[in-house]
Amino acid sequence: MEYINNYIEQNKERFLEDLFGLIRIPSISSIKTHKPDMQKAAEYWKETLLAAGADKAEIFETEGNPVTYGEKIIDPKLPTVLVYAHMDVMPVDPIEKWISNPFEPEIRDGKIWARGADDDKGQSMMHAKAFELMVKTNTLPCNVKFMIEGEEEIGSPNLGKWCADNKEMLKADVILVSDTSMIAPEIPSITTGLRGLAYWQVEVTGPCRDLHSGLFGGAVANPINVLCSMIDKMVDSKGKITIPGFYNDVLDVSIEERELLGRAPFNLEKYKVALELDEVTGEEGYTTSERTGIRPTFDVCGIWGGYTGEGAKTVLPSKAFAKISCRLVPNQDHHKIADLFKNHFESIAPKTVKVEVTSLHGGQGYVCPIDIPAYKAAEKAYTDVYGKRPVPVRSGGSIPIISTFEEVLGIKSVLMGFGLESDAIHSPNENYPLEQFFNGIRTIPLFYKYFTEMVK
């Protein structure tokens, strides 16, 4: 590992500046006015891959945001690793909660603070720099391809078709992804499962216009009140989701596997303190770790309507809205769940309002076997760098495109994440420890080495 450490030490400042250049591009995929920034990010990635040693790199347009593809084929007979990452980031709201400019990265307390510092610009840049390291030190043991998309944060609506259209170009032996997290800096882990996702927007309409709450309140249904009442009925007192048929395809995890997953270190008291909570909640009969890893959930992600400005305005609103999501477990089909929710939610609406449910996006869950060469190579690489064998964990998060890769390309993905729970991804003051960034660059070349030795 000496050559790896030496190369990182000699180039660490440049590595960071290259990452900062990417972070400074406000590539927010969910906001249409940032469309030009998505193109800038794609161009930045193209130049980054070429500078790192790719034989070729190009930008592919889709019906949405672009995909940057690059490759280096050293020998067609050798294994091929396909690296997947995303260049888009979440919105920064509420902006007033940020300590510093979210798109002007700062280093404080040994961490990079910025939107995308972890998810996924920091973690994806590790792969570019690990690739560069292997090329420049003549230690690249196999072929490499890069696929970097611009729509992951909105559900990758166009990547599945792009993969199908470019199936031959994307042929590989494994897909390598760093878009997940570890248990702690001193406890490496590999994500072996991801939950699926279904996401909707709900619109509840009452009167044809906003009304005076004194003149009409008590006689006309308030859409916000109705929406809140309907949402309250979606989960019972035991934490079970009440949508008929919702659990039909849920595979119960065996007692043996639950015991294995339970070996992952977790301190409930520290968890509550970190989140400033007095108590946790969730489905009865399951631990906090199980609730966030192996069980489905129902959550309101946003709700609005009526008057929310300064001071008082006595209004009975015409409309109320909510964004709602369900995290799903493997074997639950997000299309089926989307229909079940829509049908149920619209059916329980009182006649005093009209309800419209629109499905926004979704994805299937994913499970990676722990006996395949890619997992074993990742396990060995983490052990070399962190000095401990990584713990297999199931993440509560979703990367919908991962299951699509298996379906469309027929390739398994291994999820080598280096983020931490404290990185505050999707929140104000997202950050990424410098140690994790550089440890990722140390670990990834070892994965290539061990994977190539196992499969060639």
C-alpha cells in the first residue's frame, strides 16, 4: 500500500481542488433553472475522466439530464469494472440553516462542508482519483468504465432506457458504487441491501377559491384539515401501514438473519442524543435498526397549503398538498404499491373534497449476496485499510437504479460506501470527513486488485 499512500500524499491538495470545482457547480436536478448546471457538471466529469487516464470520455444526451461515460480498456480478456455515480445533488433549502455557502466548499474541523460533499460528489471523485492513481502508477489490473448520471436524486427516470440502448457498451463483470455509508469511521461496513421507493404528490381540493374562515369555517371542509385526517389513517397505533395489500409481498427476514444483522454495533441512547430525541418510534416488534433496514415505511415528506406568510390571515384554503413516500423492501414492486396507495387514498376521501394522487417516481429494492467475488474483494480491501473486517448491513436508503442495472444489464452491484450518518446528506450543512475521502481512494485500488485476482 506504500505506493498508494505516496501518490495520495503527493496529490492530495489537487484532489481536493478538483472535487471543489465539481461542488461549485450547483447541479440540482429537481429545479429546472439548474438545467445548464447539469450540462456543466457533465462537461466537468468528461474532462476529469480524460485527465485521469480514460482512453475516451463522452457526454450522452437523454430526454432529461446528460450521462457522462468514460472507459479505459487495457485488455478485452481481463475483467471489467463499471463505476456508477451521480453528478446531481439535492436542493439546499432551508438555505438559512447553512453555516457557509453550500456551493462554496470549506474545510473545517477536518471535514469538507458543502452540498454534495458526500452525496455523491465526494464519494464519486474518490473513484476518479483512485482510477488516476492506478493509471499513473501502472497498477491498473483490469478494464474500467464510468457511467455518471444527472438524475439520481429524482429517481433516474431516463437512465434505465439509456442503459438498455447502450447495453453492449456497458458490458462489465460488476458495477461498483459509492453512494452509501459506513457504520462509523472505526467500524467499516458494506451495504448488502437497499430499500425500494414509491413517491407521490397528493392534491386535495375543497371550495373553488380561498374563503374567509369566519364566514365559511364550520360549513365548508378545510382541505388541510381533511388531508391531515386522511394521512393520520395511513398508519395504525402499532406502526403498521393500513393500505390494503401493502404487506402481501413483504418477505419476512428469518430469525437467524435478524440475529446476524443485529450484530452490527448500534447504541440507541447515542442515536437519540445525536438526533436530540427523547424517544424513537416505529413498527411494533422490530428494533430501530430493523425498522430502517428490513421493514417498509410510510412518511410525509412535505405538506403545504393556505397562508404561511408573516402574521395572520384568516383563510379557509381552496387546496392542500402533500408529498408522500414509502420505503419498500425487496420483493415489493413499486408500481404495484403506487397503485395500491393511489386507489386507497382516493377511496377514503370524504365527499366534501376532491383528491388527486400523482405518482412521481419509484424503484425496486436490492440485495447483494455476500458470497460473490465482488463482495469478497470489497471485504478484503476494507480490511486492509481499516484493519477490521467490514460488517454487512442493509441500508434504509434507496438507489432505485441499482435494481434496474440487474434487470436491464444483468450485472450485480457492490456498494462500497464511505459516508457517515453524521454527514447530513440531503440536509443543511452536509459534510464529508477528509479521512473518509482519502481512505476511499486508498481502498478502491485494492478492490480492483482483489477482484481481478478472483475472477480472471
